[in-house]
Amino acid sequence: MTQGSEIVITGTTDLSGKYVADHKLRILDPSKLKVTKTQNPKSLPEDMKFVWGATFTDHMLICQHDPEIGWLDPEIRPYGPLQLDPASTCLHYAPALFEGMKAYRTSQPGSKPLLFRPDMNMARMRRSADRVQLPDFDAEAMIELIRQLVKLDEHLIPPPPNALYIRPTMIGTRPTLGVAPSTHAMIYVILSPVGPFFPTKNTAGPPLPIPSVENVAFSNGSSSEPTDSANHLNGTNSTIEWQANFDTISLLATTSAIRAWPGGVGEYKLAGNYAPCFKPQKAALAKGYQQNLWCLEDKEGVMKVTECGQMNFMVVLEKKREGNVVEVELATPNLDGTILPGVTRDSILTLFRAHADAKTDSDRLPHLSSDFRLTVSERPISLEELVQASQEGKILEAFGTGTAAVLCPVKRIGLEDGRPDMEIPTYSGGLGPLARAVFERVSEIQEGKVPGHQWIVEI
């Protein structure tokens, strides 16, 4: 059963809060792992170019649950097709869920690959499994099994800024028809070397210099281009090279289709949440927009924004200017049950809050001027608030966040009612000052450049 956002299994949780299965059923046990290695190992392409999600490593992890036995011995075997009964419940009633994680190779010779916050992914996976009544599993055991899989295929982790995408998936495999929970289940994990989720400009070229303060100043007008201003967020002492060069995307604020609704399953990473989005996204593409900004009407008839595409949505709003000081708000929709609690979302909010309340230099994000005051908010954001802020030149940045893309800057938001598009300021390199600062800090943590960080697990 569930209690709040945490899973509580009656009679199977010890005093420390760790998962303890019914004594009659076997638990998921990494010590029982069986490994069968491929006879045809792969290698990374010399040019390090990947079609996102289309290249896979040598091996995969399989964990199966039987209602009479419990979790069978986990197995790593060569990557290949799964064998499923045609009556498997996942093929008929959609008890299926997945996670998205990454492993990173560091730039230090001889260093171990790293996982980023796998505990959060496994906690969310257990919540999703509980929602569709699939068997529970021990999160620490699953993390250890994923570590063993990644270690075996470590040679296929590409160097930064690329990564190894990890896709744990859980499906119901009860081999009978009939609408009922599946106590038969399978967890399988596959690995994919990936580059950036969204195409970036000039990624094969030389590193780009960090833009000067003058051409990264926030605009206080209606133009989508940043203008000279003393009221900037960028610091003046940046000497490092800025290598990321992101393409910006456009969104269509979609009110005619709904991604998730109150009391539904929008906060869970269920497979069934994704296919219904394909047609609205195709419609957005036909109108010249790359993704949807999903909107939902509340009880008072106010249209609220929720997510963008398959990402969490964040916006930077100017609140007040006095001389060289600018007060800004980093706002994102609150977790009301319709929004996926993203791992990247949580990480970015945590880092922004640490910066806003900085007690030491290590809490401060890089390259941001001291001439600004940051407030971080999780709250409802109405579509009309964005429209008005855009008309007043108060939207300074907007971006999506997620494991696949990390950060994706938004340049334009269209409206289905025919009103003019909201033009978002664009910046050299693609990311605005706040997005750039937090992206750099997240990347430093993910690539092991912040020694001993609590979010990192070594392989």
C-alpha cells in the first residue's frame, strides 16, 4: 500500500526502513547473479556519433518474479529479444513502467564510471510499480545489479559530453487474459551509448568562448534578443571556455489535449502515459513547433502549464529592478499529482536553492553576478501569467529539464487561440545565464569533478 509518496509494505519493512520480503518468497539477491558473456563484443564508433537510443551495448540484465517463488536468480546475458507469452498482461492491459538514468565516464585516467542519483530513480520505480500493482523489489539490490551490468559494459561508455543511458523497464508477464494485477513480472535493463538528446550546433567544432557580459545581459524589452544592460545576471570574471552550444526549441501551449489530470497517473513513469502524447506532438510539429507545453484547466477554469514534451518546465521571471540589482524568480509547476517528479528537476531546484541561500562559495553557482536576487518557487503557473510576462518583457529564460536532455532551452511558445507567439530571449550558446550556470554545476557533479558528492555512486 502507499502512504503519501512513499511505499509502505505491511509487515515487510524492518526498523531501518529497508525492504524485507515475505519469508515465503525469495528476495532480489545480487549475490545470485548469473552472467553469460557475449561472444561478439562491440566497440564505440571512432567519431563518437550516435543516433539517440538506437545503439545498445553487449549485455542486458533480466530479473523475473514468480508469485509462488518470488524473485528468481537475476541474470546478465547478451543483448537480444525477449520471449513473452502472447497473453502477457503487459501486452493487453499495460502494467508497464520504466526509468531513465545515466552512467558517466570521468576525464581522470583510471577513474571509475559514475551513476547519478540512482536511489531517486529506484524509489520512483517502486512507486510506479505499486501504482500498477506489480511486485515490489529491493532498491539497493537493483542498484547493485545495475552497477554490475554497467561494469561489464564499461568499455562502451563514451567520453563526456556523451554518456551511457540506462533504461530499467518493468512489465507484467502473467500469461492469462483477464483484467487483474500481474503477480508475474520481469525487470530488464538495457544500456545505450548516447550523445545529446536534442541536436546541438557546432558540437564537432572548437570550444566556444564564454559570451561577454554585454551580449548575455537580460533584456527588459519585448525583443527576443538580449540587449546591453547593467542589470545583468552574468559575472564578469569568467575565464573558462564554454563548450556547450544548445539549439533552442519551440513549444505549442496545448489546451486541446491533456497529458495528465487530477487523480490520474501523471506523477508515475508508466509506459501508458507516453503513447497518447504522440498525436498532439505530431499536430504541434505540423504547426512548426517541436514539442508541446502541456496545459490543464483547474477547478476555477484557469489554464495552468504542467510539463513540456517529456520534460519538466522551468521559467525565469523578472520581478523587480533597482539600479544594478535585479530580482528574479525561478518558477516551476508544483508537484500536484499531474507532474512527474523528475530527478533532474529535483537536482536543479536543490542547486538553485543552495545558491539563493549560499553560506559558502561552494554553494554558489558559477559565473552568476552578485547583482541579482534569486527566489525559487514551486507553484501553479497559469498560461495567462506567461502571456502577460512575455508582453511585458519579463520572461528572461525558459527551459525543460530531464535525464535525457538535462536542460533544453525554449525560444518560443505558441498559442492555439491564434494570439502571437511568446518570444523568449535567446543567448549565445543557447542557454541563458541561470540555465548555463546550473547546467555547468550539474555536469561537474555528474562527471565526478566535485569529489565525494552525495549524488554520485561509483561503479
